[in-house]
Amino acid sequence: MAHFVPLLSTLLIFCIYSQGNALSSNYYAKTCPQAEDTVMQIVKKESKKDKTVPATLLRMHFHDCFLRGCDASILLSSKGKNTAEKDAPPNGSMHGFYVIDGAKRAVEAICPGVVSCADILAFAARDAVVLSGGPYWEVPKGRKDGRISRASETTLLPKPTFNISQLQQSFHQRGLSTDDLVALLGAHTLGFSHCSSFISRIYNFNATHDIDPTLRRSFAASLKSICPLKNRAKNAGISNDPSPTTFDNTHYRIILQKKSLFSSDHALLTTPKTKNLVYKFATSKAAFHKAFANSMIKMSSLTGGQEVRKDCRVVN
């Protein structure tokens, strides 16, 4: 059974966001005008070395914003008896934290103590999309960094097994609409998924079907060859779509072809409104890019921090 967010957690989420800081486009105009360019240079350099960097930076920002608002809590290290978000199962395959560390060092060198880790992560996620051929958007600035990071809270992240009502509940609790949900799931156009994310769809799916009947059978057979039940390679998995380093609309076409890896992506075909949006984005990259940029601005405006960390891995 998928995890539903208790009412108390929902209220907590809204309290955090409503107390958030007002963001502005010119927040660093006088205090650190070079901040965004500096972050872009680091992201560009690291993405050239490792083509998987953009996908992980985008996912990192998403997983950060969905818990306590975009407060860089995902960057904090576990300490003592507290296991931090980054060490929880949903973030187990997350890498690329060194990219944010490098960007923070570069920004601190020119404007010490001014730019938050949360803003640096928001810039890096936008840059990751731009460098992959996606849209540019003006990132609202002025987030503060949080002081709390708990692995236990990652159960509140949307799961790849969610159906449409569970997805809508998860997004609506964060003030994001059904349109935002369909646009933001387009981020799956970048990256790679481990077998654990979709294995429930290809083995022992339910009492009557071994394979999820919504999956194209030939595709399911190829997934079984990549992800055998036994003797599976540690990092076995598959790219999310045939162009995993390009921010295009291929992902929506794959959903229509019944070749999406996650049940949550296929779930977009189960209501008329979401299905129509999938068709719209599958046929127009421009429409997808515009919607994605708008929804990212909305999602990244969920705030909740209190300080500007000197080191993104530890509170001040």
C-alpha cells in the first residue's frame, strides 16, 4: 500500500511554506550579481565530464523542494543518530553533491556568506535543463537554507508506483496543480532508472498477471532480460528514454506507446485531463518546455529555510 501523507504532515507542510521568504528576481543584484553565471560555469564543466550530472541535479532539486520546501535540506550530511534525507532509500542512487559543493565554493570566493545553498541548487537545476537542450527560466531568488534533514520524511516523496489520485494528492498538498504534475513528470526525459524502481511491474504484478498488463509485452520482455529476478548486477537498470541526456518531449511519446518505466507515468493516461496533456506535450516540444519552465518556477518557490549555510553539508 502506498504511503499517504497524514493530515498533521500536510498542515506542517503548509505552515512551513506560508512562513517562507518572499523571493525576487533581483535578490542578488547588488550583493552578488555574478552568482548565477558562476554556478552555470561549474555545472557546465562538471556536465562535460559526466553526462549524468544534469539528470541528478534536477532530481536533487525536486526531492529537496517536495519535503520542507526548497531549503537545501537534501544537501545536509547525516550526523550522530540522525540519518539525513540524502541517505534515505529514495535518494540512495543520488550523486552529484560534489557539483553543488564546487558551485558553493566558487560563489563563496566572490560573495562570502551571501548566496544560500538552496538558491545554488535551484540555479543548478535550471542550468542542468538548459545544458540538456531544455528551456531557460528566470529563477526567483532569496531562499534560505534549512537546519533539519530527516530520512524518515522521504516517505512523503511521490513514488514510481503511485496511481493518478495519489499523484494528485501529493502535488496538490504542495500547491501544485494537475497541469504542474503532468509537466513536471516530464523531467523523467533525463536520466536512468534502477531495476528496483520498476521490477514490481515485470514480476508477480498481481494475482492474475505476472506482468503489468498496461506495459507493452515486447518492452516488458526486454526489461526482464535487463533485470533478471536472480543474479542481477548491482547497478542494473535502463535509461528513462532513448535520449536520456536530451531534455525533449520523447518521454510523453513513450508513455503513449506503453513503454514508460514507472506506473506513475502510465497513470497519466488514466484521466481525460492528464491524458490530453500527455498528447499535447508529446506533439509539441515547445508547449512542454513552456509548461515545464512555469511549473518549475512554481515548485521552486516553495520555501522554508532560516539561514545561509557556509558549507552546504552542515548547518552553521
